[in-house]
Amino acid sequence: MSLNFKILCLLLLAGSYAANAQHKMHMPAKKDTAKNSVDTSMKNMDHSMHNMNTGTPMSHAYSLNLPMTRNGSGTSWLPDAAPMYGLMLHSKKWMYMLHGNIAIRYTKQDIGNKGNRGGDKFDAPNWFMAMGQRKVGENGLFHFGAMLSLDRLTEGGSGYPLLFQTGESWKGNPLVDRQHPHDLFSELSVAYTYSFSKKTDLTFYLGYPGEPALGSVAFMHRPSALANPDAPISHHWNDGTHITFGVATIGFRYDKFKIEASSFTGREPDENRFDFDKPRFDSYSARLSYNPNKNWALQVSHGWIKSPESLHANENVERTIASAIYALPLGDEQNFNATVLWGLNKTKGHDGENAALLEATYRIKKLSVYSRYEWVQKSTEELNLNKNIYGSNLFGVNALSAGLNYDVLNLKKFRGAVGAQTSLYNTNNALNNLYGKNPISGQVFFRIYPALMKM
């Protein structure tokens, strides 16, 4: 199957998801009611952007003229109709938000013991976020953000088992078939935005660590991925720079468009997850974002990344990413969210390595049902294989996951959900001696997360 055909299939599948959801929203007997409900909800949200009595900003993190729900990771955009989970606090001049996610679980990556690369583990992947913002004068907005993870304590230095995952290292060896732990400090950032008019903003963002203007919203902040405890195996085709020690971004918004440029540290975090790595500012990226309406967030970006992997210090990567995120509210605590993205990593002297992802989540009241499909080209080097045996090849890996969450605890501002997930993998027959033919993984978990915010 050709690359172009696979990408076309993904785009058509994403379109069918969206079309089906739109069809459900626009049944003739309910058309006006559903539309008015969504419109009224969005108008109420827009009206609440500023509390006129206290002056407390309730806007987007980087614009006084955009809704909070557009907040993604770093300076990226979600659709305005995206659901927002978190806890909001106010003082006279400040607005604060808390968010997080933890999944206490057991995962086994090769249920049938078909190969020798699947592991199993009791663990708890997690992250926590805090942010605050306030107006500065009539047109200015100051924002700070902090994101932390206790992965190093719950996952150990080598992370958690995840078939065909690659990236970063532990004790000088590449991490393969494991998702690396995230740093204790995943983001410490400040930003200032000046609004020239309702349609134009200029933003300055500094992070140590932080996230440059490269790629789509990181997986842990996408509504389509929130219920899934696993990172995508295409993590380093889209999210690989979401933690970088030293980043400066300037962004200009005009109406529905935003263009950004970043200078940042290309080297990925080192094995010490508790320290602050050396800022280098040796890499660059640019991103164009476009939200045509309240349901869609589109972006295309390119990065020139210097020496991202410490084990391959002489290799630089050019990364190109295009993505579309879709959000559709369907009623009280009912929504549909989907993401489709494509990424390309190109290293001098090597063939380009592509990745494509399609994921979707449908939530109705207490139940979330989700799925993720990925196709990723992993090289012999990426999978840490012997070149004398496997040659300098690219192996196409297909991964299909499906799972569900069901809320069993309602603690006012927080929810507790039980969940289960299974994944099916398929790759080149040459790897069957390592992974077995079509290995299957599974996991069960208890997930704790904040409640959906009512706008």
C-alpha cells in the first residue's frame, strides 16, 4: 500500500467521522434546537471572557479576544468548541487554572507472548498543570504556566512498556519498546500578549522548559487523546519537542490565522529527569495555525532541530507536521473529538521517516469510548536492530488501539474512571522473530482527572 494512499485513507476516515457526527447534530427534527443550544453556549462563554466587576481575565492564555477553550499545549490552538477539563480559581485580578491526569494501571504489551520485546508493568503515567493570568493595562495580558510530571518516580528511568515506541535513552542505551518518562519540570513559562484590536495580537513566550511552535497540540492535551493512558508511538514525529530546555517564541495573530517563530534547544531532555538541562537555542521552527470556525483547528509547521538525540549527536533532524483537530459538542457532557496528523522526520543521508495518526473519542455522560490508529516508519537504527542482519531499512508499523473509560466516582471537581484498552500491531514479517506476528497488548486502569468545566 503506497504512502499517498494510506494518507488519503486517513483523511477520508477523519472526514467520515466528522460527517457522521455532524449528521447526528443536524437531524431535521432537532436541527434548530441543537444549533441554538451550541450557539447559546458559545455566546455565554464569549460573554464571560471578562468579569466586569473584578477585572479578572477569563480569556485565552495568549489573547484577550479569544475563548479559553482554544488553549492547547505551549502556544498551540485547539478548536473553540473543544471541551475543557480543569479547576478554575479567582482572585481580584488573577485567574488560575489547575489540570492533570493520572492512570493507575497494569499493562502487558504482548499478551500472547509471541515475541521477546513486550514487557508488563504496574505503573501510573501522570502529569499536572497550573497556570495563571491577569490583565496588564487595557490591552496587555500576562500569563505564566507550569507543568510537572512524577513519571520518574512512577515509571522509573526506563519508562513504561510500549511496543514499537522509540526515543531518548536510559543508562546510555536507546529506549526501544518503552515510553520514556517525562521530566519533573515539563514547562515553566511566562508570556505577554498585546492586543492591537479585536483581530490582532502580538505574543512573546519564554519557557525553561517550554514548548516551541512546532507540531500539533501535544497528545496529553488533545481532547481526542485524554482518555488514552499511552503516548502515541509517533510521539517523536509530533510531540518530540514539547519539553525543551530553553525556548523563545514570537507569534502574531490576525483574525483566524496565527503565524509563529521559535528559537529553542534541539537536544531532548537528558536522563536526569529532576535537573534543568543546558539551554542552547540552536534550533528553529515556524508554524501557521488557522481556525476556520469553532469546530476546527488546523496547523502546518516545520522545524530545524539540531542534535536532538544524545546517542546520535552528529545527526540533525528536519521535522514537518500538518494536523487537523475537530471538536463537536453534542449536549450536556456529550462530545466528539478527533485528530488527524502527519509528520515527517528527515535526517541527512537517511530516507525520510513518515508517521500518520488518526484518533477519536466519543463521550456521553460517564462513558468515554476512544480509538487510535497509527502508521509509522521506524528505521533499523530507530528500533536498535543489527544492520548486518536487518539492513538499513524502514519498517512500516501499524498500531490500532481501542478502549473505554467509565466514571465510577464523582468528587465534585474530580472524576474517577475505570478503563480498559487493547492494541493490535502489524509490521514487516522480517521482525516476527522479535515481536511475533500481530502482537496484541492490553491494559486495565483507574484514571483520576478533573471534571468538565461549565462555561
